Amino acid sequence: MSYRNDAELIQEIVNVVLNKLAKPSVNSKGIVGIDEEIANVELLISKEPKKTRLIGIWGMGGIGKSTLAEKVLNKLRSGFEGCYFLANEREQSNRHGLISLKEKIFSELLGYDVKIDTLYSLPEDIVRRISCMKVLLILDDVNDLDHLEKLLGTLDNFGSGSRIIVTTRDEQVLKANKVDEIYRLREFNHDKALEFFNLNTFNQSDDQREYSTLSEKVVDYARGIPLVLKVLAHLLRGRKKEIWESELDKLRRMPPTTVYDAMKLSYDDLDRKEQQLFLDLACFFLRSHIIVNVSNVKSLLKDGESDNSVVVGLERLKDKALITISEDNCISMHDCLQEMAWEIVRREDPESRSWLWDPNDDIYEALENDKVKYQLHITIFESR
């Protein structure tokens, strides 16, 4: 490898030494099961060591994808010549533009400021240098299918053994970019969820046993989603039992704002028909917690003579991790996503609500309102 001057050579030596000295430590305080998840991703990273590999981490909002990717980078960074974690790509690309992000990525990897003018190509000097480097790059929360190509170009630009990790809540982003491996991150089981909640709620001096029944109710509500558990832990930490009971009662009527906003990002990415399909599933088909089959949904919701739009819509919801379709074609939805859907409906204009289900509030008000001149979906079920 050739250098333009001595200063460039010295900078490269400094970068290599600093990376070699970095200790691969992982601070796992308050994070349950992270070592097992890191090991699973490491296994995917270790395959074909001579090849540049693209790895995807996929799952619903709030499941812990960003945390896992960051911990992987911190543990493995000493084995690479250049490392960078680009947080919140979705948000940053909207705010700053892709070219600005592209410059940031390659400036961090190379160790000096670079100037890039185009989306689909890189200056020759950058390609020449980066192709000789083994890098570890994390692109967090990627949402657009073509952003990987625009930001990075071809994977051949990177040196042998490089690893690009992409976190996303849309599996199609990974499929469209032909990733080598997809790791789906799933929710905690009950025991891990309880341990995680307790670690984030109680100090060593606190008596967890006194709050054990209430803690079980919180864990029951969160259904294994780390974001929900963490938000509720911060909300309830140091509070009296009466406050816990009041907050739990409030949760039955309204999800925490932080959780709602984070999960709604996936809903906002859908088109109008996909959004309606999601609300139909959450507010009618799955509200009574009965088994719902794909064929039943297609039969009831097909548009005219064709059910293709329903088929495509279901696949889209599956890719966005908003629903799960089992091997026997049964549809399920996480309770927190369902409650997010209910809150979306509650926030609709009262005169144009798409679904009503509370007989003592919504339905009575709608039937009493002379301004309601349209057909309503009305479903009456006991909420969980």
C-alpha cells in the first residue's frame, strides 16, 4: 500500500495501534442474555473469514437490535483496522442527507475527513485505501431498500474479512440487498424479562419480594419487549405500591408514549391499504385472541374478485415484524403492537373512527351523535 506523504503513513500507523490496543470489553450491566445474543451474531460473523460479509439483525421495534449491534462492535473492534457505528440511519438520512452520511462513514473508517460528491460511486483514492482495510461497520435502523447501495456502493470496495452489520425492522431491506445472514432477534422469555425488569428497577437495598406480585403484572404486560420493560422500570423505580397499581391501571387504557412512538414508526412506513389491514387485524380478527388463519383473512377482506392485495399486505406486515405467520398459516401479533394499533384508532377523529369497541364510551357516543352519517366497524370484545 502506498502513501502520499509521511504524515499519511504516520496517521495510518497510529490508527492501527489504537485499534490493536482497544480492549474488547462489553458492559452488560442491566442487560439480560446479551452474551448469548452476541455469541450468536459472532458465529455468523466468523463464517468465511476471507470474504466480505453482510449480516442483518431484524426484529420489531424496541426488541434491542441497536443495543446488540453496538455490543458486538465494542467486543470485536480490536480485530479490525477501522470500525464505525452509524446510529439511527433512518433519522439521520432524513435530517442530513445521504451524501453527508456517506462522508461521515468513510471519514470515520479512514481516520481523516473525506469529500464525496456523488451517491452511487466513491472517489478512487477512497476506494484504493478502503479496499486494503478490514473494517467493521454497523448501519443501525436502515429503512429504505436502496440506502445501502447509495451509502456503501459495492461490498467489493471493502478489504478482505470486512463485516457490514445492518439492523432493521423491515426484513425486505435485508432480502433486497442479498445479505449473507439474517439474525432475528426475539423477545425475552418470562424469566429473562423478570430479571431484566428487576435489574433496571430495584437497587440492592430494595426489597424485590415486596413488589414481586406487581412486578409479575408489569412483565406480563410487556410480553418480553426490552424497551417496554425499561420504560416501565424507569417510570416505577422508587415509587410506592399505590403508584405502581395506578400506572398498571393506566396501561390498560393507554400505552406509554415512548413505546407508542417507537413502535408506530413501523406503522407509518405502510401505505394506506396496509395500514387498514393492520388495524383490521388488531381491532377485529385478533382482538378476541382466537386463532386466525391466513385463508380466513383473505376470504373476508379480499377486494372484489381478487385477494392479491390482502396477500401482498400480509407479507408486508410480516416483513415489518408487525405480525407473525406460523408454518400452519396462523397469524399472530404481539400484544404491545396490538395496543399500539388500538391507540392509533383512539386518536382518530371521533366522527371518522374506523373501529369502535367500548360499549360504554365509544359506541354509545357514536350512536348518540347525530353527525355520524357513515358506516362504522363496530366490534365488542373484552379487552385483555
